Amino acid sequence: KAGVTQTPRYLIKTRGQQVTLSCSPISGHRSVSWYQQTPGQGLQFLFEYFSETQRNKGNFPGRFSGRQFSNSRSEMNVSTLELGDSALYLCASSLPGQANYGYTFGSGTRLTVV
Amino acid sequence: GQNIDQPTEMTATEGAIVQINCTYQTSGFNGLFWYQQHAGEAPTFLSYNVLDGLEEKGRFSSFLSRSKGYSYLLLKELQMKDSASYLCAVRDQDDKIIFGKGTRLHILP
């Protein structure tokens, strides 16, 4: 059973540019959540999608957006990149209704903004 | 606001026992998770507690007290491969999973 796949693994962008990250969940998982991980702040919740609808949203500016497709694959977009957006972006999928299942994380996309 | 607190770093000796504490104040509570994250890797699921008490899984155990907003992860017979960050996380009333900043555990030979 394939795990959660995130692409690309590494990305270098310039301030002001925009970026799109992709996440393919485990087959059958319909919930996808995104987190930003930095050394100082740990894992911070960005948003969660279920059945193509945003179910929850964290406290990030509107430059951060996402979407989910009918096959449960998800993308997140960051526009007008800032230096502080440099981080590891982790995607996690889960089976809603299985409370003790928690998340399965992808390996992440490491974004560097220069 | 939501707050999950755990120590930043801990050090223990190979073969010993270590307890990593976590306290939380969240908007509702629908379960507590512990994850392990090795440097450069994704977090992996360790345990889940939703009722008060101790859940044991091999060398790892996790305890929950909902009335105190408190949990701990107990690691026994420590091995060098246990050197990692341990993340406490709570599922809130909206079903979001909120993470603490993690505890970096160093194991000494």
C-alpha cells in the first residue's frame, strides 16, 4: 500500500514568487491536512480538506491556500513568497471516522525562499 | 487559544526509562496522540489516548488524565534509535490535530 506522496521534495524560490505543492494521500483516505514545520514553531496547522471541501483552517494569511480534487489529491499554494515561508511543508492523510487512526504523514516538501 | 506544552529537550541513558510530559489546553478534546520524528523524516504515529489511563504498546506507554489536561509518554529500555523528537498532539472539537513543539530526546551510550 503506497504511503502519502508529496512532490517536489525540495524547492528553492525567490521572494515574491508563488509556489504549488502537491500531496497524494493513501488510497482510500479522503481527508488531507497540511502543516508547516519550522524549528522555532514546530508543526503548525494550515488547513484540512475532506471530499474537496475545506473543513478546517489554521491561522495563516490568505497567501496560503489549498484545494482538493475528486481523487483526494491535494495541492497547496503560497503566493507572494516571503523569507519566513521557508519551512518543511507536511501533508497528512487520514480516514475520518477512525478516531484512533491519527495521521500518516508524507515526507514533506522543503521550501527555501531566497 | 490552543496550547500544548512539552519540554524542549531531554537526555537519557541507553537502557534506562524516560518520561516525556505534555500538558494541554485546547478547544475541546477528542483524543491525544504521540508521534515520533527522526531528524529529516516525517512524524510517525506512536499512540492514541482518548480515555483516562495507561495504554501500553511494547516499550512505549502513554498515559492520559483528561481532568488535568495531562499526558505522558514513557519509553522503557531505551535504545540509541530512540533518539528523536517526540510530538504531543491533541484533536480538538473541530477535529483538527494541534501539535506541541516537540521534545528532542538525546540518548547517551
